[in-house]
Amino acid sequence: MTAIEFKNKVQKEGQSLRSYAYQLTRNVEDTNDLVQDTILKAFTYQDKFTDGTNLKGWLYTIMKNTFINNYRRMVKRNTFIDQTDNDYYIDSESLAVKNEGEIRFIMKDIEEAIDSLPMSLKKPFTMNFKGFKYHEIASILNIPIGTVKTRIFVARRQLRERMNVYGKMYGLDNVA
């Protein structure tokens, strides 16, 4: 394949490359950079492309690998390492001490809040929490699936209202 034919085929894939790049980056400027890097690498390594194979797949693979490498480079650049004798990562979760008493207290409040729900709300909510699907709950409790969804929604809303003190405490009071 000549360089001109290769260039024309790559240009035909430009729009699909742009769409895929936007799916990866979710940013217009980063999308443009990623497409440009991909096309540059495609022209640089044109001799590695085997004529008759899937050009679009080859370009997508170049783009995906470029995106991953750029992401890893960015994460590495933004990781701050303490250069003391211990060489620990700053703010490492593994070194944090957790207050088990506070967690037990919160769990006790959550359990009491769930227990205080009327049985008509508590049963579908706990079944859903344990992993049952809506249609399974409806079948077991012999009620319509819409009723199951409504009862779970109402139970969640009541629990959220009852537990709002923790939301305010941990900055989660604006979470829907």
C-alpha cells in the first residue's frame, strides 16, 4: 500500500477515531490530542501495518494503548512520594487508623433504623439489599413489581431522612 492510499484510509477513519477518543477522555481538548497522537503513531509505524488486515482495529488499538500510557504517566506524575527514610506513600490508607467504636455505633444506628421500618417496607428492602431482583421479590411476596419498587424507594427515603445526621457529619448530605 502506498503512503497516499494509507493516508486516505486513515483519514476515512477520522470521525470514528474522534468518537472513540471522546468516549475515553470525555474532554474535547484531550480528544483532539489523542486523535492527533494516534494518527502520528499510525504514520510513524505504517510499516508495521499489514495490508489487508483491519485498519480500524489497528488504529483503535493504538489509540487505546496511547490513552492508557498517558493515563499512567499522569497518575505517576501526580503521585507524591515522601523521600524520608521510610519511603511511605503520603496519605496511604493502609497506614490510617480507623475508629472501630464509631463504626460499630453507626452500624447499630443503621440496624435500628432498618428495624424501625414497617414490615411492608422492611421485607422488600432487606431482600433487595441481600441481592434479590425486583421480580424475585415480587414473586416471593406475591405483590406487583411496581409495588416492590415503590416500597424499596420509600424505605430508602425514610432511612435517608433518619440517618441524615451522618450525611451531614461526613459531607454526604447533598448526595441523592
